[in-house]
Amino acid sequence: MTDAIIIQPWYQTLVDELKDIIIESEFTARWTVVEGWHMVGKRILQDEANFTNGGYTLDGLSKQVATSLEKSQRTVEYAIQFARKYPELNECPVGKEASWHSVCKLLSSPSGETKQQKEDFIVCKSCGADLTPPKVKCWHCGVSFEFKREDVKRR
């Protein structure tokens, strides 16, 4: 019975539409995380004067905020750097494969530009983070998964 269904034109249309929905929702999820960290950075920068007037350094600020948010100091520093470098989110040169990880890589590159060389990557099915093989545990959400060659993408 299942073999008869998969050859039906309506079934192929259904599968194609479902794939489109999944691709778009994964992009939306990754982009929402990027937007969120941009807003975090902008909000911290709004109160930067309160910290510097109080004698705190940006390093001290990011450390305290990270502790209060239960996030890493590096992530908070990237959020601040991201908002400072790209006050308007649409100025950030990340494309359709945007993720918080790709933004952090952009910010940590010496030139501040995206890499032109191609590299293999895999997208975490749980949170959408870009992972460079052969990682089998997501740096972002901690989910472990089986590395499959067919999951590898090229950019």
C-alpha cells in the first residue's frame, strides 16, 4: 500500500511542501536567535554608560551580565560586539545559512569578513547551530547525534 502512495502526484506535492515548510521554519528559528542576541547587545550598550560611570570595565560588565544570565562571557561579548559593529541588523553580511554560530565566526575572524573558502558543515537538528565535522555533540545545545556523511553541507 505505501508503495502505491509514494508514486501519486499529490503525495510528491505534499512531501515537497513539507520540505519547504521545514527549511523555512529552520531558517526562521536560526534567524530569531541571531535577532535575539543582537537585541541583547543593543540593550547592554544602552546601559554601558551606567557601568563605565560606576567604574566598571566592559570586561567586568560582560562577566557580570553573563553570570546573571547564566550564559558564557564570550557569548555576551559577541552580542555586544555584534550590536556595536552592526547597529542595524540588516547590515550584517550573513546570508540564508545565518546562525548565531556563523555570526560569532564572522566577528572572530581577523578581517571581519565571511570566509570565501569552502568548508564542510552540518546543521544541528535540534537548535540549528552550524557544526564543523567530525563533531558529534552540538556546541550550542549539547545534543549528541550520529554523524552521517549525507548530512554534510558545503559552503
